Amino acid sequence: MRKLLIILVIGCITAGAALAQTARPGDAGLGDPYFPLLGNGGYDVQHYTIDLTADVEDNTVLATVTIDAVATQALSAFNLDFLGFFVADVTVNGKRVVYERDGREMTLFLKEPLDEGEAFTTTVTYFGVPGEGVADPYDVFGLGWANYGDGVFVASEPAGAARWFPANDHPLDKATFTFRITVPEEYVVAANGLLRETRAARGGMMTYVWETEYPMATYLATVNIGDFVRQEDEGPDGLPIRNYFPAQLAQRGTRVFENQPRMLALFSDLFGPYPFEAYGAVVVDTPLGFALETQTLSLFGREVLSVFSFGRDPQSVIAHELAHQWFGNSVSPASWQDIWLNEGFATYAQALWIEHERGAEALADYMRGLYAYISSPALQDPRIAAPGSPPPEALFNPSVYQRGGWTLHALRLRVGDEAFFEILPTYYQRFAYGNATTEDFIAVAEEVSGEDLDEFFRAWLYETEVPPVPEMGLPPVIEDEELEQAG
């Protein structure tokens, strides 16, 4: 009997040693070809709970973030993306752990290794001024939590989420979210998903609880704090629409955003049913110079309420951000090199809205204008001309948007309307709530059309020179007589 016990003890020790040998640290990045240290390996986040108290006047936050995840390998340590703040406490499965911080990387060393497939919970408690003392290798993109004096907005594309909460900060790891945001009672909080609860807190504070029902990339998470008026509408199939406007601009906001239900109906018909639990917009009372498709609640600066926003009809901007809910938010890029799958699709959605409202000739005029723009010398710079491989430092250059959008119109002309309007929903439905690459889209286009499109996409996405479009007589042919007169 004693011999048997000794054998069992030795067996347990051996098994434990084997586990310790197989457990290893997760990678400090997901290998994105443009930003290799974004995201982290070794685990898959299931849910974030962000419990945060904000002092808008002092621009300070106190937060505890709870991360529910599953190990995708045996783990001895793992990383989170997190910048700035004073960290007060870090636990894994309720036990404090040792951690190190180096730039964006926060490495947690586990006292007890995690098995592959094991669920675990991490909490990080921190406080401070968002962005203070931050040395970010991807600082060119900045933002994250932004205080504009009278309120706060959050805009994080592509790498700003780590500037306000610890995360696996890459679109490859989507998760659901709960936000519990506590603010002084004079403010209103708008965030992703649905508002589940509003309750009074101590000291003249209010807590707003928002939850998402569908997975979301970290860069799309948003919290907006301000003197907002909430307005409600209804989209297709009873979809809740909730818009948040600055109180003094609410009436104008109602007029500018009145087409949302019709836009939702159009895009649902063209792409597939709207993918999330609600939609709406938040307009912050400061000029931004950009808009962002934060999931279920697109973010705009107050300039969207002007007659012309960003030099164009604000309806185009509103349509653009709405279209991202399908292309960018539900179907997200597998790497940031594929950003044209977001921006080119949303840009062409603007054109589809114009066609829907004003007809085929208006669409043709719009596309001719875009063609002239993408053919201009400024956009023929070899560094930015090809939308399929933009330089990392100019990820959101105009070619990604306008030439990316023209790529889709050229595809439509090439394969015909019937095939084109089958390609879009097929691609969307195949990769909904996940990630896709340019190669994935090309494969769907070839499958549906029955054509070999390699050369077509190579010319439009990866070469400097803009391809001709003979179907529309582009580029225009200048006759000899016109040249003589010009001379």
C-alpha cells in the first residue's frame, strides 16, 4: 500500500512538472503586419466590464476593468495593452499577481499556470489622467479618452483603446462589453449597446449602465459624457434608434439625422439585416474634423450639423458611418493593412445612397468627380496611391477611401449589377461578426461572378496608376484639336 501511495505521489509531481513545462507566456502581439505589437496572444477575451468614475472638470478617472477570457494555450504569463495611469491592483482569478509595464505592454505573471481552454478572470484597478505620461509607439493615431472641457468623447481607431482601459487591443479579438460609468449628475452618458439602467450614486453622482449584446472590437468601444438630449426613433423591424445631441443643438440634430431610418432600410436591403441591437449617433459639442463608426452609436463633432460637413453634404457622412456597422464593425479587418475593406465600402455606400435618392445620373456624376480626384497628382504619389497597401503612417489616406470606393464601382461595372449586388451580401453574411481579408473578398467576388478577377484587383488595389474605366469614358480623351487650342 505504501509503495502504491509513493507511486501516486510521484505521478502527480511528474504531471505537475509536465504542465509547468508546457505552460508558456502568451505572445506580446498578434502579428499584425503593420502593428505587430497590437493585441496579445494566448487568450481570447469574452467580455469586458468597465466600471469607471469620471471627474470631467479635473479630467481624472478611477476605474476597475474586469476581463473574462479563455486561455488558447497553457499560459504562464500574458500581456494586456495598456498605457498610462497609476495601477492600484491586479488580480487573476481573485489572486493578486506580479506585473511589469513597458510601453503599451502590461505583462501579468501567473502564480498558477492556466490550462488551454481554461476560463479565467482578470481585474485591473487604476486611476489618473487619461493620456498623461503616455509614450505610445503608435502615437501618430493618438486619442482614446478625450476631454474637451465641457465633456468627454472616446475615439480609438486604430490603437487608442489601450489609452483608457486594459485590453487585447486588436480587431481579431472581439468581445461583449458592460459599461458602468459614474459621473456628476449634471452630465449624461452615451455608450455602445443599450442603456440598461440609470441610478443615483453617492455625492450627487449618477451611474449609467450600458451593455452590448454582440461582440465588438476594442477600438469601437466609446463613452461620451456631456449635456446631451436623448431622442428616439425606430428603424426597420422596430430597431431602436437613439440619438444624443447637445441640448442647445437638439432641434437641428433632429432635422439633420431624420434620414437614418431610410438609410437603415436601404443598407439592410443591399447588404443584409442590420447586425446589432440598436443604432444611433452621438454629436459632441466640439468640432472634431472627423467622424467615427463606434459600434451602434456613431460619433460626430458638432460640424455635422452644418449645411456642409467636411466640405460635403452631411448626409454622406451620416451614410458613411452607418454603412460601417456592416463593413468594419460586424465584418472587421483581419489586419490593419486591409483597412480599405472598411473605408472603401463605406465610401461606396455614400454613392449608393446618392443613387437611391437622386438616380443613376447623379451616381455617375459623383463617381466621375471621385475619379478626377483619385487621378490627381497628389493622389498619384506612389506612397499612398494603392488602397490595398497604404503605408502604416498614412493608414487613413484619401486613396483608401475614394479609390477603395471606386474599386467597388469598377467591380460593379465589370461583373454587372446582378452579380455585384449578390457579392455584397454574400461577403457580409459569410464573415459577419468576424474578420476578413482582401483575399476573402476577392474569393467571394470570383465565386459569385464566375470570373477570374486577380488582375482586376491587382490594378485597382496595388498599382499606382488608376486603371481606365472605358464603360464611363474615363479618363476623358483629349482630342488633338483641344490640345492645339490649349497650346
